[in-house]
Amino acid sequence: MIYEDQFTLSLLTACVMQQNQLLTQQIAVQRDLMDRVDTVGDRLWRMERRITTPPVDQAGASKRAAQKRNQARAQAHARKRPGKKA
């Protein structure tokens, strides 16, 4: 009778250890999936922000920047030669 109880206990112990290993693997997979879901959520959030923000007028912005550069050059040139207007 003692040998049967020991055998049963060892068999149950092996089953519990196997279940514990399986649960540990499942937890690792769930964590990996949650990380991936978070990554996808972050990308969707960034894409949504890009859609909702107004597009930048690249041509207009560069034209304004060029005008500011030209004005700064003219002012610098006028400072060098005080007798002449730019």
C-alpha cells in the first residue's frame, strides 16, 4: 500500500510540474502578445495623429524662409554700407 501511495504521489507531482511548466510558457506567450499589441497601438496612435494634423505647406514654408533670408541679407548689407539703402 505504501508503494502505491508513493507511486501515486510521484505521478501527481510530475503532472503538477508539467502543468506549471505549461502555465509558465503560456504566461510568456501572453506577455509577448501584449507587447506586440502595445506596439501596434502605439503605431496606430502615431498614424492617427499624422492624419488629424494639418499637412505642412512645404513650398510656402520654403518660400517664406527664402524671403526671411533675403531680408536678413539686405539688412546686413545695409548695415555694412550705411549711406546706401538696400
